[in-house]
Amino acid sequence: MASRTKQKEEARARRQAEEQARAEKARRERRLRMGGGVALLAVAIVAVAIAISSGGGGNKTVNPDSSAGKQAATTVNGLLAGIPQSGMTLGSPSAKVTLTEYGDLQCPVCQTLALGAENQLIQNEVRSGKAKLVFRSLETASQSSPVPNAFQNQQIAAYAAGMQGRGWYYVELFYHQQGQEGTGYATEAYLDNLARQIPGLNYSTWLTDRKNPGLLAQLQADQQAASVKGLNSTPSVVVTGPKGTSQPLVGPLGYNAYQQAISTVGG
């Protein structure tokens, strides 16, 4: 048992080091690409930092009944209200460009993307109908959770919300109220509270849908698709359009990196 625990700790340490290295590389590349846009980049970084500090990532999760929890729900509703959803797809079905995110809801680097560049994409490219977002699952950070079957339970909870056209509400609420990696915060009570925050969600139906074997098959298919593409880190985003498919964009890159990929593939 001790050996297994040590292996998990070492794997977690390696992953965190790799994620930190990727994030630093992305920051250097953004500085080189943006040049005269340093001021705008600084504003964006501050906004992300504020969002993360208010949304989670620390030792405590947000109580859904607290003022902070209610504020998170209000923020997410404002972000997503009026945008079409189907399953785990957010945006118009006729959008020419698709951004497919492979993520782990407990991944803190995924949270950085979600509260930063991805929210900008939702506000602009997705809301305007230029692009749509698809969320797919790839286990990384959840491997360090002491909660049994944490990854399967949390991702399927989001998929079950997706069966009611509210999958992205679940994803965003999770990221806004994410706890510290490896602390075991993603309990059944936590997952349950997130569902209760989603406007218009039929809670009883959600509970039933979580047991749907088709959702487990979907989770397994997502992981297989990630393996086929050679993806092993989260977040990884693949952008497809009329002119082809981008190389995977790994890590929480700047908004301009995703805009460039959209333009390249035909957005």
C-alpha cells in the first residue's frame, strides 16, 4: 500500500511540474507574439487571477448556499444564458469551427483555461455562432483524489446534466468552485450541490441519468479518443474547421492563440 501511495504522489509531482513548465513556456510565447499588446495581456492576467482567487483552487470549496456560491451561479448563468447546448456541446450546431477540449474537472490548469481564455471564447466566438465548444474527458489530476472513482463520478455527473442541455453549466460551476487537487473534496455531496445550482435542471432526472450505462460508455470513448490523438495532458484543445485541424493546444494558452487557430482552420 505504501508503495502504491508513493507512486501516486510521484506521478502527481511529475504532472504538476510538467504543467508548470508548459504554462511558463506558453507565457513566454505569448509575450513574444503579442509585442505591443503587453498592456492588454496584463489586464487579462489580472482578470484570470481575480477569477481564480474567487472561484476556487484553494483548500476550501464554495458552499453553494453561501454568498460566494450564489455569485458563482449568477456568473455562470450570465456567461451561458441564451447559448444553445446539446449534450456536452456549447454553441450553434451550424458553427463552422469546433473547439474540442479534453479536460479533467479537478485539473487546476483546466480551471485557469476555463476562467480565462475559454470564457472569452464563449463570450465572443461561441455566442456569435462562429464556433462551438465540445467538452470531452481525459483523466489527469483526479488520479490523486482519495475519493473512490472520483473521475468517473464527476465527469458522468456533467454528462448527465448534458442530457438536459445543461452540461456546460455543470462544467463551469465545477471550475468556479474547484477545490485543491488531491484533497478529496469532490464527494457525492459536492457533486449533488453543483447540480442543484443549475437553473432549470430536473434534479430527479439528473440522478437517474447518472446511472445510464451510455454515459460510462461515452466517458470511455472520450478517453480512447484522447489516446488515439496522443493526448496525455489537460487541458488539450483541438480546433477543427473547413480548412483542417489544428495541432493540439496544450495548457492554458492566451485567448489570441485560440483565435489564431480558429482563423487558420477557417473560422
